[in-house]
Amino acid sequence: MNELREWGVEFVFLRESINTTPPGGKLVFHVFGAVAALERDLILERTMGGWCRQGAAGGTDASS
């Protein structure tokens, strides 16, 4: 996004009524990005925790 912005490209999301041109739109876009990054990290954390528990229990495949 930053590279596109340097080229003068801005985004307007029609369905969500988000316009990244004004400062408020940039804020909303960055907040959504932060929430998406948090969710990705939480999914990874839960996945790794499940694998560790499976290994500690002696499981060898995903169905254990």
C-alpha cells in the first residue's frame, strides 16, 4: 500500500464506504490491517499450541 501511495494511488472501497484518501480513511484502513495481523498471530499461536500438545501426548498425525 505504501508503495502504491507513493505513486499517487488511493483506494475507495465501495461496499464498505472506506476512502483511504482523507486521514480518517487512512486510520480505518490501518486499524483493519492491525486487526488482521492480530488475528493471523492468534491463529498461528493456537496452531502451534495444538501441535505442541499433540507432540506431548505422543500423537503422530492430525487425527490424534
